[in-house]
Amino acid sequence: MLIFTEQELKQYVKLNLEAITTVEDGFTKLANNEVKMPPIMRVDVQDQNGEVDVKTAYVKGKDMFAIKVSSGFFNNYNLGLPSGNGLMILISTQTGIPQALLLDNGYLTEVRTAAAGAIAAKYLSRNNIGTAGVIGAGSQARFQIRALKLVRDFKKILVFARSANRAKKYAEEMEDEIGIEVQVAESAEQVVRNSDLVITTTPANKPIIKAEWLHPGLHITAMGSDAEHKQEIEAEVLARADKLVCDSIAQCAQLGELHHALDSGVLTKNSFITEIGQLTSKELIGRENEEQITVCDLTGTGVQDTAIALFAYNEMVKRNLGLKVENKTLSLKN
């Protein structure tokens, strides 16, 4: 078995077009019924504002699949620690024997989540966007903008966060990194009304975006809601969207923004909802004109984890990296 460390993975596994294409291919395979993906297992640690998720997916034809354990402890910033953490295990699809342990501390989850955001923008946002808005100022708010820059050109970023100091720090750091203007907004409303594309990256449990702020041509990618109690956008936003896309309809109906829209009755099981794999597979088209309002509900899927874990494994193995540990199996004879 091979063991890869966070330092190695960060050095050689990058958020680039190849990583985005890898995740896109995973969504296509999911749409084509080439994936077995069980429901998420989650443990809530409510007294610490934390959660631990287990996600996995078997992709037909692959030699291995990933089992990922990821945590989100959202008070960690008070301790100077990242909110996300975790690891991935790659299991042989032939024998069931573990083949690799990826001690990424949540890095690969950041990459594959950002890749999904880029894919949503690729198919659903206008080709020409002037301003990109981001709500939240944590690590995923950074990764999402980095990924977006790979598929869209834009001239300005608006950011809003609950903490003005964190938003200011985000603006300073991202302006230096991306090389374009980053402005701190006074409110979420200012972000939405003045952006062509908005990404929400928070663990909010009350809606941040209101339907009355929507405007023609707007695209929203909501990636923070991945549990029943989380909600970043008003349910009415989904009802007003000309096109609503989910990473997994079944999963979003249980855990995502779609869950709240169904519960409130603004959408029903008969409402027309698209899965992102239907766009990547070319079964359906995404944005059809400049005036459409589009929304993508991302809850994070196991197929993304298997896709990025295999991508990372290949990047490491071709460089002959990783600690090799003998995995001896015992044969018991009666």
C-alpha cells in the first residue's frame, strides 16, 4: 500500500484544467449509470459546530474506488485552524484490498469541490462576465475563484463575509494572487445585485440570498448546503430560476438547497430539474441565452472523490512518490 502526505499532494496535484476535466468525466459517468454511489453517512458534532461525512462511489471500469472521510468544524478559525479536514482510501475493485492512503487533510476535497464549481460556471454562466461575487471568505471561497478563473475571464471580484476582517484579508490576498480588483462588499445584497455570477461558500443555516435580488443573466452556484439544517439561498430563488441544476437530485432533495424548496412547496417532485451530468454528457444543454437566471445546487458527491483520488494517485505514482507499506494478508487454514 502507498501512503501519500498532504505536502506531497499539494506539491504535485494541482487545481488545473486536467483536474476539472477528470471531475467532469465523473459527472458524465454518473449520468450514464456507470456509477454506484450510496447515500452519505454523516455524524454531527453539534456542540462543536462540526460534522464528519463519509462519501464513496464505485465507477465501472476503474481499478480502484475511493472512500473519503471528511470533516467540517466551523469554529476552527477561532483556533487558527482550517474548518475542513479528512483523508481518502483507495480500494481495489478486484480484491477489496486497500491500495493507497491519501493523507490530504481535506486538500483533495477542496480541489474537487472547486472543480465542480468551475464545471457549473462552464455550462451555466454567461460566457462574458464582468464581476464575480463570492459570499464567504474561507478556503473554499479562494479555491472557487481559482477554479472559475480557469473557465471564465472576469475583471472584478466582490466578496462579502460575516467577518469584515476576514473579508478584507481575503480581498488583499486574492487581489495579489489573481491580479484583478477585489472589493469588499457591505452586504450580500450588494454582491448579488452587482455580480454576473455568485458563489456561496458558507455553512449558513439561514438564507443569505433573497429572491428579490435576482436579475437577468445571473448565475448562482450554491455549494455550502450539504446537510439538512444548512441553507444559503431562499427557496423562492430556486423557483424563480429559469434553469435549476443539481450535482445529484436525490442527494440535493435530502441535503441541499433543493431540500428546502421541496419542503416549502415552491418546487415539487414534478418540477423540471437537471443534473450536472446531463450537461457534461451533452444529453441536455445548459444556459440557452444571456437573460436566463441559473442556479446550481452542489452538495458534493462520492463520484467526485473517486475521480480526484484516482487523478491524485496517478500524478503521484508517475513520479514514483509515496511511502510503500507492505500489506501482508494472512491465510487461515482449518
